[in-house]
Amino acid sequence: MTDDLRTLLLGSLAAEERRRAAEPSQPTATGYRSEVGRRRALRRAVEATGALMVAGVIAVAVLVAGHSTRDLAPAPPAASVPADPAEREWSPPGTLHPDGVVMPWTEFWDVASEQVPGCAALDALGRLRGASELGGEPVTLGTVEGEDGGSNQVVARVFPSTSASSAFLDEYSAAAVACQDQVAALDAGVTVDVADVGVGAVEGTGVRVDIGADDGYGGRWTSWVHVSGEEALAVMVEPGVDNLGSQIIASWFAAGTG
């Protein structure tokens, strides 16, 4: 930095200090410390940095000095929801039993899980377990019981990014297709239907798997994973009970945006 430029900048600083000295002093210690700190930082910048950086520092200092702190009202806090799904306040469409679970479909129809490894993976992913490399931890919220007393298990998981949640849904979908193929090859009188589905008025998308058996029972075991943003919600439903999946998904994500 040349002597002429240094003199010019220090002269500007001195003029600013004289102007500030002529104004009424701020009554608080916080205001005093803020003013001294600003001047000290500006002087150090003049002495230690190049002309371009100093010009930027002076411009910022003058801008701040030209506005009263009374004009700098704090912005209202942004609406947010708890990062931990267990802390979310929501209204399930039925009685929530925190300790409830739904057993795997293979136990309902007595199919050996080692014969259908894709279905075993589907069961784990349908409870939002596994794929730890994608981040997040599954949080079992319990089961929601409808009027008939049947169980709809609900699990939530928050991923670190939307790409991670989408990747998880892809893994779940791949397991569903593998389960479908393996069950068809097994010829055990069980059918597996896989569909991409959404829920009206809920952002995101999901995959639903319905598994039934030709045993006259008429029930279908359902596994449904819905992803919206960084969140995933899974609903697993016992055969022959009231399927509350769409209502649970709508209630959960509506609470998350409130």
C-alpha cells in the first residue's frame, strides 16, 4: 500500500471518528464495546490489507454506522419441527400403542424367509431399517389401531438429505421387486403386488407392497413407505384389518409442515 493511499484511508477513518464523537454516545456497555471493536478492526484492516479489501471494510463500516440499532429489528423465528420424530406432535387416526409391532408376512402364511431373501430385505426396509450408510435412524412410533382393533405399525426416519431419502426408497423398491419375483418362483399360492403410489395433498412419493395368499382368508399384508423431502414414513398393516396407511401418512406429514 502506498503512503498516499495509507494517508487517504487513515484520514477518512479520522473523519469518521470525529463525526461519531460528535453524536450522542450510546448508553450501554454493549454499544461501547461494539463501537470500539468496529474502529479497532477497521484500523487493523487499513494497516494490514490491500486497498481493495480496505475499501470494502470501510463501505461496510459506513453502512452499519449510518443505521440506528433501533432500525435493526430481529427477524421472526422460522417455523420448524423437531428433528427427532419421537418429539413430533401429530394426530393418528386411531389409538396409538407405542409398543405395538406387526409381524412379518412370512409368519402369517408360514413361508420360510430363507426361501425368499428379497422379502426378508423388504420386511427390514419396510420398517426403515438398514442402509445405514444413508444416515438417519428408524424411530418406531408404535401401532395405530382402527375400529376393528387391527394394527398399523408406524416407523419414521429422518435422512441427512433428500438424495439419501430418495436412495432409500429406491432400495426399498428394488427389494419389493425381488420379493415379488422370488414369491412367484416359489409357487406357494402367495401373490405380491408392487405399486408406486402417492397420497393426495401430501408432497413426495411412495411405494406400496400388498401380499396376499389364496387361503380363503382374504387378508393382505401391506408395507408402505412414503418419502417427502428428507423424511420417510413407513406403515405396515396386518392382514384382514382396517388399512389406515393413507390417513396415517397424511396426518404425519401435515403435522410436520405446521
